[in-house]
Amino acid sequence: MVAMCDRVVTAWFEGQGLRMRIVVDLNRCQGYAQCAFLAPDVFEMHGEETLLYDPAFTEAHREQVRRAAAACPVQAILVEADEARVTPVGA
């Protein structure tokens, strides 16, 4: 887990030939912890106000991350999926 020091954090995930970008806006985050409940391997609350986030989540966490973003009552997590297939290096 990585402590969120910056107020807006962006991470890219690439798996199964698809890309997904996550943006966590800590200016909006109010610590409701819905993300930590729905995707505990990716998001974790440290205390009442500090959100920890693992930017190296795996394909297995993709749907959990989408649900966590949808459940955030202040929409502090943005998920952008690039549905275009990514060409593997060397292909």
C-alpha cells in the first residue's frame, strides 16, 4: 500500500490487452471507506482520514475497483477504461 501524499493520484493498469486508468482525488475524499470495503486489496483506510492505495492492482481486482468507484458517495475515484486493445511489446 502507498500512502496518499498527493491530493490527486493517477495509476494505470494494463492486463488482458486492456488498459484502465484510476484517478483518486483526495480533495473530494471524505473517508466514507466504501472503496476499502469493496476493494480491500486495493484501498485501505489508515485511521479515519488517510486513504492508502495500491497502484499495482491486478486483473483480479478490476471489477472490485470499478464497484468501489461507483459506490463512492463523493465520486472521489474515477475509472477510465481504454477499451482499445493494447498491442503487446514485441508483437
